[in-house]
Amino acid sequence: MNMRYTTDFPSLRGQVDEAEWRARRDLAACYRLMDRYGMTDLIYNHITAQIPGKPQRLLINLYGLLYREITASSLAEIDYEGNVVAKPDTDYGINKSGYVIHSCIHKARPDVHCVIHTHTRAGMAVSAMRCGLLPITQTASRFHGHIGYHAFEGPAIDLAEQERLVADLGAHNAMVLRNHGLLVCGASVAQAFNLMYQLEMACRAQVDAMAAGPDEVLVPGDAVLERSAHLYQPGTRRPYGELEWHAMLRLLDAEPGGYPRYDA
């Protein structure tokens, strides 16, 4: 069988409207940044973004590409039921788990534009700890009272799990998938990436700190943690991620070649 596993995709610039192109560019940049900061798992996991002006339409990665290979033009368009509406001319398709986990959150949360799910080493480690994420660092304090937990039900391919995923996330923008990994969502790709970056850093710090033994871990008082968490909320000072996003794009723009640019 002659399979066409190409990664050479013609540019869609000018074939989609400017709002969709920006969404594609930002999502592709997010994939590259996840690779840049060590938050990938071979070809697995997903980041989805709502397409502006197209209700119930999402952008998602082709199943088989590395995050560092993804470009604005290589993303597939799907609906909330996981049907592929449009994708490049290749035999790469999409992974069912991508829409099972992501689409139900997009559907239930109109405020959400982007959803990110990871299987990082530190994230999986914390997901397997009975204590969950501990607010032992300033970074982790951002999630104090603002993170959900979802029990492990096996690989996420059962549509019946969607109701429980949505219920466990609730109004939060971050969730630990027990014995599985991490999930965040945000009002923009920029905000979602920033949230995932800090959640990952909080998990890495916790794993490092607990290597000294649980009795050595210091947890600040509730009043301090509540104030700290409040200061991180989007409506308190600023939506974290937006200011940082320009710097993140400059970082990608300055990287040497080897792969097509994220905005190709």
C-alpha cells in the first residue's frame, strides 16, 4: 500500500480569511513552543483552537507529525463530532482522543478558545500523587482553588467520558487528569500556553522538592495562597500570556531553519 505521509504542505495564506490565518499561525506557534520547552510526547497529544467566525469548528494537528513540524497550513479543520471538514492532501488523519477530550470542553465553555493536553514526565508524576498539585511555589499558587481533577478512565476514546470531563473541569481553566497528564484551556492560544507553561513548571518544582521527602516541603498559609491565586486571575491585573506572546513569537522567529516556519 502506497501511503502518502508527506510533511510538505502548500501554504493556505490567502485561501482563508485573515482571522482564521491568525488563529492557524498562533496555534502552530503554540505547538512549536510546546516542543521548545519540552512538553511533547512523540507524536501524541493535542492542542485545539476555535476558528473565528466558524461556529463548532476547531483546528487540530495531524496525527503523525512532530510538534516541531507543524505549520499554520498543516492543521486540520474538524467539527465537534470529530468529522474532518478539511485537511491537507496527505494520508495523515486525526487522533480520536483529540476531539473526545477537547471538543466537549470547547462545546461546554464558550469562553474557551484553546485547549492544551500534555503527557509530560512531571505532569504524569503529579497526576499519580494522592496530594495532587501542592501550592508550594509562587508558580503553583496560581492554581490554588483554581484547578480540577478527573479520575483515570483509560485512553480517552469513550464519548460517555465527555460529560465527566466537563463536570470535573467546571469553571476552572486547568485540570489534572489523574494517572494521565495535564489539561488547560484559555480565552486565547497565548493565555492557554502561558497557563500550561506555569502548570508544567509547578509540577517540575514539586517533583524536585518532594525528592527531599514530604516532611521537608513547606506550604504557605491559606490567606497568602488565596491572595496570590487571586492576583493571577485574568480579571485582576491582566490576562497572563498576552504580553508574553509577542516575546514567544520573537523567540520562534529567531530560531534557525531545519523545518518550515510555523507561519508557513
